[in-house]
Amino acid sequence: MHSSLTSALGVLALACAGHAGILFTQSMQDMDGALPASPNIIHVAQEKVRIDPADNPQAYMIYRGDKGVLWAVDLKQHTYTETTGEDFEAMAAKRDAAVEKIKAQMVGMPDDQKQMMQAMLAKLGVEEGPKTEYKKVGAAELGAWPAEKYAGTRAGIKISEIWLAAPAAIGLKDAEIRTLKDMALLFGKFAKNLSGLVGSKEDGLDGLPVKTVVFRDGRALWQSELKDVKQEELSAALFELPAGLTQKKLGGG
């Protein structure tokens, strides 16, 4: 959603070392038009991923597949958190218990109150009702990549549009694809639907999403789009915790 380097020599050694990797530039935008699109920078090398959000350069995430952890770094507060697969499972159990409590409270409620409770469930990431179904609606060129467009519907209502490209067409190697899928599996212990991150054959999607538009009540709510992909030598230090950070317990404790 964690171990720090302890010696200056270690930091220098890591800074000098490097891995052949890939750098993604992804645009994120709310569709209300109030704010311009903001780019995320995603570095992938071997079993490691780093995500740098443009709207908050003091905070970023590092996924370490070799350690099975996700680090969330806050440079402003000089802290970081560490989340493992077991942590995600525990978080999911707490969420599911809260969901069952909300559902029990909904029994016999008036419709307006039920809608409020359903909104609470949506904030918890709970997909109520029929499963989302994806259908291919055609081919399209998206930037430099040939893609297939899919529409996601739930009970006949469109909730998303996803453009998928073959990983090889983007320049991803098998090891980088595995790393992204492994990261999705780690997140998936808490968030069940990650089709917008890495296409899932189980959902009828096969490929890497290069553009995703999410709809609510018939209107586009937000979108993400892959803008640039390039091969690059990435410093190993990108995927390590900076020295001097204090570990913060999950949940703010």
C-alpha cells in the first residue's frame, strides 16, 4: 500500500548498479474537467516495480517481488509502511466483516437509506450484484500501439471501456509481464478486480490495458492512458528504501 539501507557504502553501491528495465508514463485524469491530467511514472525491472505519482512527488510505492512486499514511502514525513500478502489478506478479512455488518443493517431499510449504504459498500470496493462482463467491440490504434477495445457492463449498464494491447507490441518482455502480474496478485488479496491493471483471461481480457475509462450513471468518471514506454537502464537504488526513514505501522499506528 519495508527494510532500510544502513550504510553510505551500500547506498553508493546500489546507485552505481543498474538493471535493464522499462519506464512507463501513464496519464490519469478525472473527467469532470476541473483538473488537468497528471502523469504517473512506473519503473519495472526484474521483480521490482516503482510507481511515482506526479501529483505528489514526496510519496511513492515500491513493489519488491523478491521480498513479497509493497513499500509506501512518504518522504515528507520521513516514514514508510510495509505490506505483505498476509497483511492484504487481513485487511480483506476486516473489510469483509464490515461489509457483512452493513448488509445486515440494510435489511428492511427504506430505499433511500439502502442507496446510502450501497454507496458505502462502493467505497469499500465491493461489487454488488451481477459480475462485470467484458465484450470486444473492435480494434483501434491507440498512440503507437494496435489495441482491442472492450466494453465492461454490469446488468446491461456500461461501467468501463478498456483498450488492450499485446505486451510484446509495447515492448514488454516475459519477465516484466510476470512481475506486473505478480504485483496484481499481491494487490488481489485485497482488491478482487484488477482488470484495469493487468488484463485477466478469467474476465475475458487478455493483454495490457493501455487505456481505461470508468463510467458511473452513464457518465465518464475518470480515465487512465499509457502515453509512453521506453527501455532504460534503471538504477537499483530506485527500488530500495532511502536511508533514515522510520517504519510506520499499517493503519497509522
